[in-house]
Amino acid sequence: MLIAATSDIHSPRYYEDFVRAVDMVSVKPDLFLLAGDAIERAHPDEYQKVYNALFGKFNCPIIACFGNNEFIPDVRDQIKAIIKEMKFIDDSAISVMTGYDEVGIVGTLGALDSPTRWQKANIPNIEKVYEQRMATVERYLHRMTTHMKIVVMHYAPTYKTLGGENPAFHGGLGSQAFENVLLKEKPNLVIHGHSHRGTKMAWVDSVPVFNVALPVNREIVIIDTDKIKPGLAKFV
């Protein structure tokens, strides 16, 4: 199965780069995954531009989770109202049929080992929220019966894809604790964004984890699931 994936378009900031990246795609993916931060904060109308760049180019299901720039519930609701053709998964799971098979996908913002100052001030018991979110993802994965299980999330579920970032900030970019979920449930594929300077791909035991952030990859990431094998870092 071919999967196209990206994140961190931050439209309008990287919108032109995103359009160029879309135009460069020469394959027909079975699934398109968007791992959050398609827009800059307070610009929900920009999501229509992002979707328009995809419309007509990809004749496949387009699935998205939300990023920290889309965190505010009102913004998420506005995006869902604007873009009815996409499926948004927010601490939830869906099954979609592709030309390949039925695919189970869990979507979540993810968790941080070190919540931001704003989060600590504005979200009561944020550490507990993150613990519950990890438990939710684990529960959905455990209940899935599909042959292919995918997690699409915004924050990194490991520090292994944060190699280009300052180690002092790793806890504010992702969660090493999330690795426990991956090790226990062994999804076939995990994609995330948020890290603009990290590394493109890493393994958590036998679980492939891709950082698909546009600022890192400068292209739409194409993943051939039939070619992903432990020890290899080749996408297609």
C-alpha cells in the first residue's frame, strides 16, 4: 500500500512550499495522511486552501489529526464545518477501505513529556490528560481487528525522530513515554509531525515511525508499506 503523508504546513507560512510538494508527487497513493498543523493558529479558513491543493490530485481517502495550532475546540469545529470531504480523527479511530485492504487508523494530538508553560496554565491536570490520551490510543489499537494498523499523531511518540532538535527541548516536542504504547501494541506504522528540525524516520523496536513534517522533508512523504522492514530507512 502506498501512503502519502505530511504535516506542519502552517498555512499560509509554508503554503507555497506545500503546493510545490503536492505537484511533485508522481504516484497514486491509496491513502493520504495529514499529521496536524495544516494551518497557523487563528486561521481556520486557511484549511480550505490546503484541501483545495489536494482536491483532484489524490483520489483516495484523506485523513487528518489536529496539531497544537488547531488545538482550540472552536477552531477544530470550524475546520470540520469547512472541510466536510476529509475525515478528522481526534483521540478516536476509524476504519477505511483502500484498494489494498481495510485499514484501521487511530488519530490523536499526542502527548508531551514536558507540557508547555501555556498548557500548564490553561489546561487543568495536563499531565493526567496526556496519560489518558496514551491509554486511549493503546485501547483503540488493542481493539482493532484490521490487518493494517496506523497511528497518525502530531507530537512525536519517541525522541528517536528528534535527532536534529536541541535535546533540552525534546520533552516539549514529544513523549518518550509514548514508546510504551508502541512496544505493547505494535502498530504497523506511526506518523507524526511537530518537529521541524528532527530526523525523518526511526524504529521503535519493530515499529516504523516517520516524522512527516514539511519543513524537514521538503516534500510529501511517500511510504510503501510493503517495503518497510526493520533496519531499513527507505520510504519507497
